[in-house]
Amino acid sequence: MKRKIIICLILSLMLLSCACSKQDAASGGQKPGSNTTSTTEVTPNPQNTQNADISIKASPPEGWEPRESAGILINYQKSTASFLLKKEPYFDSKDLDGVVEEAKEAFDRSFDNVKYIGETEKIQVDGKDALKIYFTTEMMGMKMKFAYVYLFVGKDVYAITFGDTTESFDTHTADFKKILDSLRFE
């Protein structure tokens, strides 16, 4: 089980990095954010990240543990499920529809057997317009399911990723929604 958790986390990070690493040669790469963890009365284990002029806060439900990963602003894990938030400087599009199309092209190039589930969904994250896509893929013999949410905060694109094995993904849907609803960009 422990091996499966580690593999799942690595695969999730690989998927996030590979799919969204359309790096502009002039950009010089992304500056990693820093993660800090604290506890408050209202929300257990909120994770706050300072990113330039913006502070990002998330409060996961009980059982989600914070993790630190280079380049990932916020990262939580529970069993085989993961939640990641990352600033994405590599998209050329200036609107969400274009960002999602670029992301899908990157997923299709990077992974075998990508199957999108349903239509792109318009949602709100902390009062900001966002788009969410679901897809499955197979990686190293494991069937995985992901939800990606893209939004602009100012002129910056942020990617929010929820991932788990296809067998377990739906059991964490309520938790994913709670984390998404708790996000604050200040």
C-alpha cells in the first residue's frame, strides 16, 4: 500500500509537470513557492503559500496531510489521492478556453490513452471564473483519474489538480470540493 501511495504521488507530480511544462526559453523556468503549515480553530491544517504579491490559503478536510514539493505551491495527500496547486507561467493563451485547449494538447502528447470525461465545466474558485476538466489515463500500469481546474489570478494562470486511482477517485469527490471551496487568493 505504501508503495502504491508513493507511486501515485510521483505520477501525479509527473503528470502535472509534464503536461504543463510548455516552457518558453526566455522565461528561465518557474520560481518555486514556499509552503508553510499552521493550525487554526476553524479549519484543521490550513496550508498557506506566499507567492509574490499573492497569498494562497487552502483548508483540507481531516485526514489530508500537507506535503512539500519543489514548484508546487500547495500539496495535500490522503491515501492515494492528491491535491496540487501550481502557478503555470508556460501558457500562451490569454483566456481560459485557450489555456484548457493548450493543456489538453499537452496531455494528449504526453500520455497514452487519455480519455476526457464530459464537457469542460465552468466553475468559480474564490469568486474567480475557472474551467474544470476530467480525464483518465494509464500510467505505469495504473489507471488514474484527474480533475484539472484552471483559473487566472491577475494575469497569472494557476492549475489545481485532483488525482487518484480510477477505483478511488470518486470516494474523494466531496473532499476535493471542500478543498476547492476553501481556496483563497489574497
